[in-house]
Amino acid sequence: MRRALELIRGCDCMSDKGCPGCIQYTACNQYNAVLSKAAAYIVLAVSIAADEAPRAGRGRVDANNVLGNDNDGFNNNAGGQ
């Protein structure tokens, strides 16, 4: 999951729907119509934090603490930001 998160974070595509290099699946029979690069990042970041929380002695995971104040987590123009 960390490698997928870094792939999304490091991709230079400017589309909110991502690209074949970060989140799109070229064989998708729905043409990747419902994808969101920002949502993929959020799901991965929170999933990783939730997986690591018990090992770190933490209880519940607060998504706001994981994602920070801007809630996007990457420094490109995904989502038109």
C-alpha cells in the first residue's frame, strides 16, 4: 500500500481522475469513469495509518491527523486544486 501511495503522490499528471501511471486501469470496461486521484490517496493513507495504529500503541485513527489540514496529501494539481 505504501508503494501505491508514493506512486500517486509522485505522479505528475494533472487530472483529478489520475492517469494510467497512477490509478487508472487500462482494461477497465467502465473507462475509469468513477476514479478520483485524491480519493485514492485518502483511502490508502487512512488504511495505512489504521494498519499501523495497533503496532504503534495507538487506538483509533483520526483521518484529519493522517491527512493534515489540506486533506490532499500531495503537491500537484489533482482535483483542480
